[in-house]
Amino acid sequence: MRALTRLTIVVLAVLLSAASVTLRAYDRELPRVSHYGSDFAGVGFVLDRSSELPKIKFDGAEEILVLRWQPAAGGDRLLVRDDGEVVLRVSGLGGLTLFTARNRRGIPMAPDRPARPLVSTAPAIGVVRDIAGQIMVRLRAETGKEIIFEANWFSVSGDGGARAILFDAIRNAGTALFNTVRTGRGRAGVIAYLRRVRFVQARSPGVFLQGDMLIINFSAEHGLAGRPSSFAIERQLRQIFR
């Protein structure tokens, strides 16, 4: 009888311990939208998990990155950019680790203040065209040649969703091109082969070179996931001009 009692106590202790772990994991569930900071590095960002595809925006940056879930060992999950790079690792107990080009070992991050959901803006078509023009001027200053940005401006002028995604696609392309021309091979390739950048409304986002024209597909139907990130565009440019 005493043995049975001791066994019952042991079983109850195991069950209570498991329940405690479960409750701690629940308590550490990441907030849906929050700003994150680090005690180990001067980096911060807003992570928005309020929709199926999480979004992240780093402090001081304009670009909102759309991330995709991937399973990892030990019950962890990865959040990956559209160029295939791992940005975040979420542990089974809710811990968050950031990976950057400068820190491949990872930086522990924690929510430190509330934040608003990350959304795109839909500027007037004149503003969208102005941004394209400003990037063209800067590229001419960087390379000494004219690289024309083209789009069917009229077709998106009355569609706020399409304008927002095109606006982001243009800015992302500008970031990618500036980063590319500041490297030796990239600069030589852009100067020798690139004449135009055309933004095309399509079913899904994409980047490819056709002759002397870089084509960037964007899709308003996919929301923020409907335009390539600057990282995806830059990766494609480096592969083309390597």
C-alpha cells in the first residue's frame, strides 16, 4: 500500500512538473506585435506576427521584410527572408535569436515595448514616380550612365494596393542597385549591361534579366509578400554580374 502511495506521489510530481513547463512556455509565447531589443548589441526591430506571414522592420530602416516559417531541430522554428537567409530562430519556449551578416552566432532578443502592426502605405502615383526619378538621378551619379525605371504608371494610379507594392518594389530595387554598384564586379556589370529596370504587375513576385533590362515582377494580391525584398534583388544581381 505504501509503495502504491509513493508511486502515486511520483506520478503526480511528474505531471505537475510537465504542467509547469507547459505554463512557462505559454507565458513566454511571443507577443503578436512588439518592438524587440538586445542587452548584447545595439540593434532593435518591430516583429509583427499578426498575419500568416510575419513581418520585420529594423530600427532606422524603411524596408519591411516578409518572413516565412521553417521547422528546425529541437522543436524550434526559423523565420527566413525571401532570399533564403535565416533572420530569426524561435525556440520551443519562446526565446528569440536574431542572425545578421555580422553575427552568425546569433543575438538574443526580447520584447521591450509595444508596437503597431507593420503596414505599407499607398502614396499618390506622382510620389511613386518621383521616388523612381530620385533613384535614377542617384544611380547616374554613382555610375555615370542613365538607367531608366519603367512601369505602367497609369494602370496602377487608381489602385491603392498596387501603388503601395510598386512603391516598395521601386525602393527595394534602388537599395539593391546602390549596394551592387558599390562592389567592383557589380559596378562593372551594371555599367556594361543594365539600361532599364521595368516593374511589371504579375501573379507572383520575381526578378530576372532580359537583355539589358532588369524585370521586377510585383503582385498586389500578395500584399507585402508581393514584391521582392532588396536582399532578393541584390542576390539576383550579384549572380548575374559575378
